[in-house]
Amino acid sequence: MSKFWSPFVKDLVPYVPGEQPKLSRLVKLNTNENPYGPSPRAIEAMQAAIGDELRLYPDPNGERLKQAVADYYGVSAAQVFVGNGSDEVLAHAFHGLFQHGRPLLFPDVTYSFYPVYCGLYGIDYQTVALDEQFQIEVDDYRRPNGGIIFPNPNAPTGRLLPLEAIERLLAANPDSVVLVDEAYVDFGGQSAIALVDRYPNLLVTQTLSKSRSLAGLRVGLAVGHPELIEALERIKNSFNSYPLDRIALAGAAAAFEDRAYFEQTCRRVIDSREALVASLAALGFEVLPSAANFVFARHAAHDAAQLAARLREQGVIVRHFRQPRIEQFLRITIGAPEQNQALLDALGAALA
Ligand SMILES: *Cc1c(COP(=O)(O)O)cnc(C)c1O
């Protein structure tokens, strides 16, 4: 702490991202990256964007990317916002849509960035407990609130809330924004973007970091009623007019246009997940039903922190959260088949 800091900085509790190890030999199953590379068409578009034109500022409105997203989802470009990773899009949503003096509601077990943004923007919040099976119970959100946010599928549980339940939540909360964070929806969910034309209080965010394998590029988006999008644009244009550079805009648009590659790689991840779930169950793990590119699993006879440490000794990294209710779980990203096999081999040794 320094006398030069603005006073509120001393109370900030920043987000702690999963480890990005310097050693490349590790089997890295801790931050839900995609084992398959980005679309070759996206790589080509990014390579083409590297040249003399980099002396020029990018399109501040990211119009071509917004149109690619709009075309993909059958919405209008005025319903689309783009930002530097969905974490930035979420930050703008917290800032521009959740500061109403009533508490924001989110699950007790969820993405740990939400309380961080509440701290940053001075938003009061209440957590709502997941049920015994770690599912969101939408009727528990019937209480005064200044907004509701949750990932679907939820993180780190992987559990999916069906669209009918989301629709009930939207109908029960017509006076607050319901933000559905769809970072993992492409691995087994149905997007709530299908509901945006009917619910002006719905904002859906997505990222190109997971299903489109571009975590290193930093691109995220939101889809919702043009009035919600307008709030995000106002915040963005009061903060950074050019959050996406020319390379990111070109790569992200091309990634959205290459549907065949996207569908094929998502399918491979889903197939690997189903195989991994069966193998983990055979090793004695309880695995929560997952619609994401990770699984959340606990072993009846082995401590999760110890297992994570033993895996690490064998060069396999997974995520463990020291947090009430979930301290006996491991969150394991779905890797390529050989990575998943390396995990199973290391687990076999760790359990022996
Ligand atoms: C990964 C993730 C994000 C952030 O994605 P970026 O676009 O890489 O910032 C947002 N929400 C959840 C639930 C995530 O898991």
C-alpha cells in the first residue's frame, strides 16, 4: 500500500487466474483452453492483417465482427457488443447495468470473477445456494435484486440450466437484467440468444477463448436488446475506444465464419468428455453431469488437494479450489485424447 494509491485500491481483491506454467511439457488441463488450434481460416486472416495497415487505428466499432456474430445467430448487428475478452464485456455490464443500489444475485458456487467486479464497482451482492446436486434453482432467485448473473453451463460445476428455466427467471424478473454468461455453451447447451427478441432484460455474453480456441487473442461478445448494448457502448467509449486490435477483429470474424471447423472441434471435445467421464467413474470418481469442456469430479476416498499435488508431480495440472462446498472436487479440462490418457495414467498412479 502506498500513499499514492486512490484509497479504494487497498480494499480491492483481484481475481486469481489459473496457472500459466512456463514449462511446455506439462499436460495442461487447468484453465479450460481448447486442445485443438484455432480455425486455419482465422490464422490466415490474422496473418493477412499483419502489415502496413497496422499504422492505422482499427475500426472502433468492430462492425465486420459484429456482423459475423449477428449472421451466425440470426440477430441484428445493433444487438451485438464486442470487447477485449468476455471478462472485459462482463466488467462493462457490471459497471453499466448492475449499479442500482439493490444486491446483485449469483450462485454460491460460480465464476470467481463476479465478486471481484462487485468489489471494483462497489456493487452489493448476495449469493444464492446451488441445490444438493449443484444445480441452479431458479425459484430461489425470487427476491429483490439489482440484477442476476450466472454462467450456463455453470463454472466450475459444468451443470447446464435448460432454456425453460432461464425463461422462467426472465419472466419473474422483468425489472432487472439477467446476464447469462455462455463461456461454455457450445459444448452441450442451447444458447439463450434465442430468447433476446422476447426479453429486453436478457443479456448473453460469450467468448472466443474456449469453443473457438482463441484464448490468446482476447475476444468476447454480448448479445441483447439494443438498449442494453447501448449502455455497454457508452461505457466502452468512455474507457477505451479501440479495445480490439486489427488482428483480433480479423481473426475473430474469420473464426465465426468457419462453422465447419468450429462444429468439428466442438464435437471432438464432447466425444472426449464422454469417454473421460466413463474412465473417471471407473476409477471411483463421482463426476457431475457436464455440458462444458471440463468435468468437475470428486473421489470418495482421496483428498482433492492431495490428488492435485500428486498429479502435478507427474506433470499434469488440473484446477483445485479451496472453497466451501467444493474443496473435494477437481476441475479437469478436456484435452486431446493423448492428454486425457496421460491424466488417467497419472490418476491411476496417484490413487494406487
Ligand atoms: C473463461 C471464462 C470467461 C472469460 O473469458 P475471456 O473471454 O477469456 O475473458 C468468462 N466467464 C466464464 C464463466 C469463463 O469460464
